[in-house]
Amino acid sequence: MAGDFGAGLRVSYVANLAQIVQPVVTYLNSSPADRDIFSPDTIVVPNAGVRAWLQQQIATTVGATPREIDGISANLNIGYVGMIRQMAGHARVQDDPWEIEPLTVAVLDCLADLPEAPALTLRYGGMLPAARVIADTFDVYHARRPQMIDAWEKGLAVLAPELGKKISDGEWEIIQPALDQQDIWQFHLWTKVRALIGVSSPPVQINSLVSGLIDGSLKPGAERLLIVGLQALDSRTIQLVQTLSAYIPVEVVLVHPSPALAQKWQPDALAMAGAIGATAIRPKDAVVEDGVHPLLSTWLQGSREAQLVLGTFGIHPSFAVQSEVVTPRTRLQHLQHCVVNEPHVPAQAVSQNDFSVQIHRTHELTRQVEILHDALLHAFDELPNLEPHEIVILCADMATSAPILQSIFGREVQVVDKDGSSRTVTIPLVVADRGLREVSEGARLLSAVLEAMGSRASRTSVMNILAVDAVLSNLSLTREVFDTWNQLLDRTGMKWGLDASHRAEQGLVAVAGQTYTWLSTVQQSLLGVLLPDAKPVAELGGVIPLDNLDTADVDAVAALSYLLSLLMDCEVKTRVQRTISEWCALLEELLVELCGVNSDVLAEPLNVLRSLRTSSQLIGSGSTTAVPFDEFATIVVERVEATPGRQPLRTGAVTATSFVPLRSVPFRVVCILGYDDAVVSVKEVDGDDLTGRQRFIGTSDSRIDTRRTFLDAMLAASDRFIITCIGKSIKNNAPVPFITPLAEFVDMCLDADSSSGSSTEEVKEKMRGLVFDHPRHAMSSNNFIIDKVVPGMVWGHNGASF
């Protein structure tokens, strides 16, 4: 049952995301009799994937006929953590000056007067990139170091307060370290930014919400509030939730994977009473606990610290849903059982035919996708009634994996059934969580323009602009025009550069002038269609016309001339520094001229540019700091790549996504694709980031988060957990070791396997049923010989390969 912690606050744990359904249904079915039936229920969830999944669960459960799935999901306001502030009476601001883009502009305007500005500009490659990095850092401080920002608002140049020794029950020593001299510039810069913005910082805004609720000047924006599925709450959110609960019922259901460890850590949490959100510095060495497998101590460190933070507020949740203890049947079930109930990880015999956990090693990502495709074909054959929508593929590198997945999963594969008959199958796949650039033609056009304007204007970069359908349709052209354009470029020998002046900007002052540039191609082509064929001689301006052109080519040449004139005019304007607002206006004008004012594809890129321009005008009377085009282009490209496109997270097909959107959402088969060092390795904290000076218990840490994300994926799988990674070098076939989190997981799998001893040969035998090394090529004969890749089976499927 949930524990009561205040007038209307109930906090409880569940062991996994699937267990939140019962508390949610109970909550929705327990509406007070006097409550307005038209008042929506407000539910806070961690991400979009959980939101989509929970709505589906509610729709099949709430109000359903017994043993049927005919329920209903209606009148629900489901959002994310930021919605808690709105429920506390925070007025939603459409243009918040503390959002990352206007904050970047504010930092840019204040940075020039800072003595450290030249060094920062040199370190980050320009004023605008430096401003962006610093703005990101300040944004992190607002979320993770609110007490430090509170002090900065008061003019105190200090770090965040540290929890010292316990003085007595409920009383603690609080240490307030001063900023080092090397870091004092951040305090001065933030103070300038705060004065320029003229609005209280986010931590102070939360303080104001708490004060407003207490003194009655603010009223809650909902009649009751449910928070479910989160793994932790930061101290400011806990404080706000506690204050809200004095006026409306608030129920919180958090995910803690291990009831056994929660009970073990309870005394430590009880001892934190009275600290009220303050925590100590995280020990550098991992905590070694008796009776707990070292891997689980490390991987669940975040859960332990979240429990301690709750303890500082006197909140000690119990488990709302008791996990049913069943005898594990597979390796996967045994590992999950150990996390929940037996963290010392007792060993259990593993069947030779147990493929519930699979680690596939090969040479590179494309081959990994081919192997994963085969692994899923085996899963469909071996797992009863498995449907495509019950499978998720979590990609460590979504941008690189997406086109490879679409290509390989789009193939038809000939398979042989158990009765000997053959048939052709295709595994349906939906790639979700892709950036705007991958799903929007207009966003790709904007990226292509930025690349061409800031580069040598190679044939490829310019043709990427001209090849956009909206550009062609604006001039009533078809793709057949490319045949003519390519012939013109080939015959004139076009190399690079829009014209001679553009080449000079790129550092080349050629005696040949316009020769082999885009301009020379247009000039020779125009004269070629206007003049009759004759012996090639220099005509107007020394241009030699192309021969064998006639009036039928006029439209193609004229269109190329017009489009090149637009790009050349824009390129000339990029040679001087401009304000962000001016750069946005320049690109907007070019996009409209390329595609037409009524083009539908421009909605996304124009929204990006207008958002940036609005952000630059929010601060004071508008930013007047001029920046080079290449710095501005870098920021726009980052924005386009970071903006999410359409997210089809719940379809009838296999879903491929990054780790975040569907984190912890239960599936029968969970796959991790490309779990390799190049994309999963933990990056060090930037040298100027003050969060690296103080690593507090309960705050985000990339090392902890990386391991917990992997653990969440394993716990979300009910039938099969599949991982692919690089195991051999593509250059020389040399073995490549597992990355650290995966190596730790393999060690735990071996510790939990009692099928043989611990000698070298016995460990190798255990590994044969867990880790599978694949040949370099899908057509290798080993893929079609029993026992060569996976014990007891033929791995390959495509009958055409035999």
C-alpha cells in the first residue's frame, strides 16, 4: 500500500512499469462522489512512450467488462514533469526567456564584455558556439543545482550547499563552499544574464510557487494529481508536490526495480530525516554491500540515491503492488527474479536450448542489423503467438541505424517452415524518434542550403538543393531536367565554387577566373542555346559557348541560371557578420524564393527560423550582437537535428527507436542494436561545468544512467533480450572487447549460471549459449551449417543462399 506523507500525499513504489497499471486504474475508479464529472484527471508520466502505452492500457482496463478489453480512456490530461508547475498555478509562458534559445542570445550579448571572452571564444570555436555551451551549462544548473542559483540570485558567489555531519536527530551541518577563482567568471556572467533577462530564474520561480500556494495567492490548477512511472523526483519537485498535497490529493507511484534492496536501504533513508533535499557528495568508490551482487549495487545506485533523497523529506514509500514470486523458467526470468527478490544472484542451471538472452557479435553495424533480422525471424518461429508490435529495437545510434534498418527489414526473405514448405516473409518495421531532418523535406532543404553556403559549393552540395521536389515544382520542372543539368556540368568540367569571388573567399585566387565554376557552366550554357553552332570561339566576356544545344534546352538552362543566381546572391550576403534576426530573415527569404510562398514543405524550416528570430528579440530590445554565418549555421543545424519529427511509438509493426521514448515500456522481445563503445561511451563533464566539481548523491550521473538504461531494457523484456555489438575489427578481424556495462552484464549472467563450473573450459561452454560470434558476411556458409554460429540450429534463413 502507499504511504501517507502529509495531508494529501501518498507515495508508493512498483517494481516495474507494467505494475503501474493497477494503481492507475484504482485511482481513476476512485473518484470522489462530489467531484465534477467533467473535470479531467491529471496524470504525469516520464516520456511520450509511457504516455502512449499507458493510454492504451487504460483504454483496455477502465470500465471494461469482466474478461473483456472494452474499456475507455477519456477526459485525461496526461503530460510530463513540467506540468506539475502548471498544476501549482504557474502561468504557462509561450516565450520563456529562460528557454535554451533566448538564454543563448542573452549569454551572447553579455559575453563580449567578459574578460574571459577571448579564451572562451577560442576554446569553443566562436562567440555563438561559446554562448550556446554556456547557456546549456546554466540550464543544467537551474535543474540540478537550484540551491546554488538561489544563492547567485542573492549575490553570493558560492557552490551548492553540501550536507555535513549530523548534529542531532533531524539536524544537519550544511557546508556552503565558495567558488574557486577560476570559476568566478560564471557567477559574474550569470548575474549579467539575469539582469538582462529581467525575470526570476526557474529555481526562484518554483520557490515563488511554493510561497504562493502557502499564502493563498495561488490556487492549484487541478482537483487532484497522479504522478506515475518516474524513477526519481528531484528535491525541488518533491518540495512543490508536498506543498500541493496540502490543498489537493496527490498520489505518486515511482518505479524501484528491487523491493529486496529497497528494504535493505530503508535504514539509510530513515537516517536522512531532516536534511530536506540536501545530500552529501557521492563517494568516488562504489558502495560494496554484503549479500548483494556487485553489478546490482552499481546498476541500481540511482535507485538507492533516489530513495535517500526521499528520505531527507521523511518520505519512505512501500510497494503498492507485491511482485509475484514464481520459479524462473529461463535465464532472462532468473536474472529479473534476482533483481527483484534475490540481489545476491544465486546460480541456476540454464538449459542448452535457452536463448532468452542473446549477445551477438560481429564486425560493423550493417551486419548487426542483418543478424538482428535473423534473430527476430527465429523469435517468431520459437515464441508462441509473437506479434510484430510486441517487439522493440532500441538503437544506441538512431541516426545511423535508421536507414540501415529500413533497408534490411524491407527485404523479402525466403524461409522454410517446419513442414518443409517455403514462403516469403517481411518483418514490418516502423522507425520512430527520428529528427526533423530525417522526416521533413523542408528541413533537409534548409540543411542543404546551410551546407552549400558555408562550403566550397561542390557539385553534390548544390545539387542537394536543386533536387528537392518543392524547388523543382516551384519552377514547373520534372526530374528529367537533371539529365540536362548533369550533361552541362560534365561538358563544362564544373569543379567547385559558385564564381571566382566565392573561390577567393575559400582561399583560392585562380588566374583562370570563372573557369570550372557554377557561373561558368551557366554562362557557357546560356550562350550555347542562344547562338547557332559554330567553331568554338570566345564570345561575350571571353565565354566559349557550348555547342549542340538548341531551344529545347532553354527551360532547363534558364532554370539553372535562376536558381544559381539566388544562391550566389545569398552567398555574397553571408560574407559579413549579421545578427541572429538578420540571418533568419535572409534564409527565410531564400527558402521562399526557392520553393514559393505557398509551399507546404516550408512549414517546419520556417518555424525553426522564426523561433530563433523570436528568441533573439525576447531579450531587452532585441540582440544586436553580430556573428559570422558559419557560427549561426552550426546552431541552426543543431536545432534541426534536435527537433523531433513524428513519433509513431505504438503501431502494429516492430518499433525501432532510441533508448529514451520507450524506456521501461514492457515488450515481449527487447533488442539493443549497436551497443558499442563509439556511441555508448560516457563523456567527461566539460571543464567549466560546476556539476563536475560536486557530484551529489541523487543527481544525474552519466555512468549511473548508462547502466540503468541497459538494466531497464533487460527488465522490460518478458520473453527474449537480444543485444548486438561489435566483436571483431573490420580491419584485421582482431577481437574487440565488450564495453564495460556489457562486460559486467555478461559476468552476472555467468555467475547466475550453475550448469557448469568456473574453469576456463567450463566458462567457454557457458558462453556458447550466451554470446554468439558471427561471420563477416551474411552469405557465409557457416550461417547455413548447424552448430556453426548458434548451438543446435542453422542460423541463416534465406533459402536463396543455399
